[in-house]
Amino acid sequence: MESKYLKTAVILVFLSFLSVSAVFGIIVLVVRGPSFLAGPARAVPCTQGMADSLAVNMLKNSSTFSFDGIGGSIKQVSADSPDNGQTWKLLYTFETAHPGYGNRQGQVLAQVITEHSAQVTLSNCKIISATCDSLWDLLSDKLIQSK
């Protein structure tokens, strides 16, 4: 008689395990979505328009441009993506009302419209470097140390 109850208990434990596993699998699919079964997601290419928009926004908000940049002067000179949208190298020109870089408040400044060149590099639609005239790091807001 004991063996009959033992077999029933083993079957019930096994069925409980299957039920819990099925519920867990359904929860994972609901939370992670069907892409969980498809493997790792591929990076969506960053279009030139997306890269340009991010770069121009960063330039406008940089301390150099926001201090005395001349509105409407940002112009794209070139755009290169050697790997079809994963990386973008963009070159711009823009003008400021005074020479120099960064926030120059409190400094004696010449009233000279100055043209600058900015190189912006993006990887997967994230700006990884931005320089002005190859002398000023627009991301860290300081002079680039020569090597």
C-alpha cells in the first residue's frame, strides 16, 4: 500500500515541477518578450540624420557655442560612416562673436567673428568625442593636451 502512495506522491511532485516550470517560462516570455528566444539584439544603425541631430544639439549646448555662438552659423562640412551607421565622423563649422573656447565670461575679449571647426564622432548614436579646432575638447570642456 505504501508503494501506491509513494508513486502518487512522486507523480504529484513531478506534475507540480512541470507546472511551476511552465509558469516561469510564460513569465519570462511576457517580461522579456519574444525577442528572448531570438538571441541577442542587433544594434539599430544610426542614420546620418540621427547623428547630425545629436551632434548639432551637442554643439549648440557646448560652452563655446552657448557663450557667444552666432545662431544659424553651424554648417555641416562632411559626414562619413565607414561601417554603415555604427560610427559617424561629422565635421562642422560655426562662428562665435569672440576668439577662444568655453565660457569666457569675465575675460577681456576681442570683438572678432571667429570661425571654428568641430569634429564630432558618434558610435551607435552616442557621441564619443567632439573637438573644436583640434585644440578644445567640447565634451570635457578643456584644452586638449598635446602629446
